[in-house]
Amino acid sequence: MSWAAWGMQSLQVLLALAIAPLFAAWLQMLRALLQNRRPAGLGQGYRDLRRLFAKESLLPEDSSWLFRFSPYVLFGTKVMATTLVPILAVNLPLARAADVIALVGLLAVARIFQVLAAMDTGTPFADLGAHREMLVSALAEPALLTAFFIASLLAGSSSLSTIVAHTQVEITSLHPSMVFAAAAFFLVLLIENARIPVDNPATHLELTMIHEAMLLEYSGRHLALLEWGAQLKLLLYVAMGIALFFPWGIADHVGLVAVMLALAAFFGKLFLAAPILALVETLLAKKRLFRVPEFAASAFLFGVIGLLTHFMLGA
């Protein structure tokens, strides 16, 4: 593998780390405008991270090493997951190291550490959020796997890079099973990133908190890493959706012109994806907690229908 490919791999990771707070701020800004509120601006995500990194990290008295270690594990696993997704180009050096199953496994490791760290604090809110997180993720992860399996069956490989390369070749083919896979993936994106109607990252209400409940005891650089990791996870899911269902523009080789075009295409897709997410979150109401498993089950149902469609119609 050439040095140019490794450089491209590094550029992809650095780009994701750099623009994750910007994309989250862009999404938050669009939500504010749609709700007739004054937006905080595109630099708010960076300002929040800088403020948190400058503050001292306080630890609960009875917490163990797990509480202090988990933010680094969560952030590290999401950075590793970023290396497996073809954001700008396919066939990058680390893309061959793991397939979509390993990608889901990496995200699951991050979730397990976050849940264990929340339970390690011994506070009722964090414990409540940990139990709710496991309840929802038990249905979201199978739905995500079914969406990946549909794409894998069509491409004949479980490597995300190979799937993207195959989709680019058969760009004019219409596969009904991929429509159901896209629906399942979009619902999982909302679930896994604590978005409305499943969760609201801006609320601190006991009756509705899931993700935020697990972060209440964190402060300083630990909270900064968790917030940055959550922004990176949102960008990662959007990038996975783009790679699976809208792979146009992703470079098939490492070259200056191809990379510049891939970069422009990626920013253009992000620019369009944010208004869709903001519109969905604005139009939908937050679901009551006991209705969230039904929402997650509907994502799994879309995935199963997609698999049945593939086996029955062969497309």
C-alpha cells in the first residue's frame, strides 16, 4: 500500500474529527431556525469543547478506574470506526482490516463501556439511563446488522469498502431491498444518536433521558471527550448512510483530482443531510419511553422485510 493511501487514510480521520463539531452545530442551527429561535452559530460546538477541555475533571467518590477510563475508550473506538468507513475513498489501508460486523462490534464496545461507567457511579439517574440504553440498543443493533447484510448480499462481501465499490458500479440498478435497508438504517441513525423522536440530547428530564442520563456525572476533559465522541458518532452514521446508499463521488483511487471531487461531494451531501435530519426532528414529537422499543422494532422489521425481499425477488 502506497504512502499516498496512508496519507488519504489519515486525512479522512482528521477531517472527521475536525468537522464533527461543525456538523453538529450546523444541525443545531437548522433546528433553531425551523423552530423560530435564534441559533448559537456554527462555532458553538468548538467553543463548548474548548471550555470543557479547560475545566477540571471531577470524579464521583465511589467510582473506580472504569469511570475515568471509559471516555478514552469511547472516543478511541469511534476514531477506529472512522477508519473503516469509506468517507472520501475506497480501498484505503485500514478498510481491509475489518468488515461491517467488526464495525458494529466496535460501536458495541463503546456502548458497553459507557453503560458500565454509568452504573459504576452508583447514582440513580445514570443507572436509569444505562438500563434504558441497553433496552433500546438490543433492538437497534440487529436492525443495523440487517441493513448491512442486505448490502453485503448484493455486493457479495461484508467489507464496507467493497460494498461501496460495487454500488458505484451498479449505480443505475434499482434494488427494492436497499429501499427497506435505507429505511431501517435511517431509524437506527435516529436511535443510536439520541435524536428525536427517540431521545432529546438537549433535555434533562428524568422521565425521558436516555443518553444524557449516563453523562451527568462527567465534567471537564472527560465530558469533552464524550461530547466530541457523540458528535463523531453522528457524523460517522451519516457518512455510513452516504457510503451505503449515496456513494456517488467517493474516489475509487487516490489522486489529487479524485480526492478534491470526493471532498466536494462529501461536503455537499453533509450540507443536504443536515436539513433532512433537522426537519425530521422538528416535525416529529418526542415519543414516550415505553413507545421507543416499538420504534426500534419497526427499524428491525424494515430490515427483515428487506432481507425477505432480497431472497424472494433476488434484488
